[in-house]
Amino acid sequence: MSAIVSVRLNDQEKDLLTKASIVFNCKISSLMKQLTFERLEDEYDLSVINEYEKDKEAGTVELFDFDDVVKEL
């Protein structure tokens, strides 16, 4: 079962989303859902990158040669 979420928009926001939905050839609700999940994915990706960079700086990152990994399989 799907949930329904209400979002209040002012006229300017509604107009912008209406125009964007026309460009992307979808309904406003689909556009908002897609953009929300893309943003969440981007934020997660950035957190993984930041964690890697901290570990790399701390010298705790261990890298493996691709061919060696394949041999281990």
C-alpha cells in the first residue's frame, strides 16, 4: 500500500514544479519523488567519499590490485 504525503507550495514553487514536470515529461509527484531520492543518494555517496578520504589521510586504507583479487576468487 502506498502512502500519501502532502506538501504545501506557494504559487511560484508550484509554477516551477509544473514547468519542470513538463520538461521531464512526468507528473509533479513523480518528479518530486525522483529528485528526493536522487538527492538522498548523492548525500550518501558524499558521506562515503568523506569517510574514505578521512581513512586515507589516517593511513588506514588498504588497496588491492584487481588481478590479485580475481586470483583469490
